[in-house]
Amino acid sequence: MNVGAAVRFFLINTAAALELTVKLKNLLETDLTTAFFIRLMHDWFELMSSRSKAWTSLNKSLILASLTICNIADWMLQKDG
């Protein structure tokens, strides 16, 4: 598994570039969902790669929220697919 490539793709800069391109009307408004997803994955990678030994309740809440989002997305894909 090449995690490094995924981390490089899910950069805030990538999301910002998509948002700017939409703002300049070179992409559709619906492409903002991709920017949102990239930001979400970036935040998730940051959380999961945290070197802190102290797992706060905030960290635990973010993990549970991330898992919930993944479960909802999976359910929606199965429903629509």
C-alpha cells in the first residue's frame, strides 16, 4: 500500500485548487464535493497519523464521526448502485 501517494493527493492545496477552478467557472459547482472529500480525507489522515499518545475525547469523537461518514457513504453507494 502506497500511503505516501495518497497523502500527497489529499492535500489542502489540491482542494483549494479545485475550489479556485470552480470559482473561475472552469469546473462545475458539483466539483466542490470532490474538494470537500479531499479536505475530509486530509483531516482524517492528519488525525490518524498523529503521534500524540494522549487520545483525547475530541480525537475519539473525530474517529467515530469519520467511521460514521464512511458507513453512510457505503450505505448510499449500495442503495444507489
